[in-house]
Amino acid sequence: MKDFKVFYDEREDILYIGKEGAEEEVIELSPGVNVELDDSGKFIGIEIFKASTLFKDAIKLMEKKLQAA
């Protein structure tokens, strides 16, 4: 997992967790959540669309913990 990085596109509200590699196949796990595979079928990333909406409760919790620290 050390090769994986987190990217967030605030304008498009897309969270991407992945590593370097050419995407060969995309599998939709659920609406707005895609898994990307390379040409060997190995996992290289996950895209989460509308990330701020999906994670809004987790973000609020983290903000509260940061304010308390």
C-alpha cells in the first residue's frame, strides 16, 4: 500500500486513491464508485465521485476532533 497516493479534485469533487499504472478496465462497484484495474487485472485505484457528499459525516467528525486538539 506504500505506492498508493490520495488525490482530491475539489472542482470535480472526485477522490482518487491509487498508484501509477495504466488503467485497462473500470468496474463500477456502485453509482459513483469505480475500481480501476491494470492489464493484469490487478487493482490500481478507486475513484469516488461526489466525495464530499459521501464522506460529509466523516469530515464533520474529523473537523470536531481537530478543533478539540
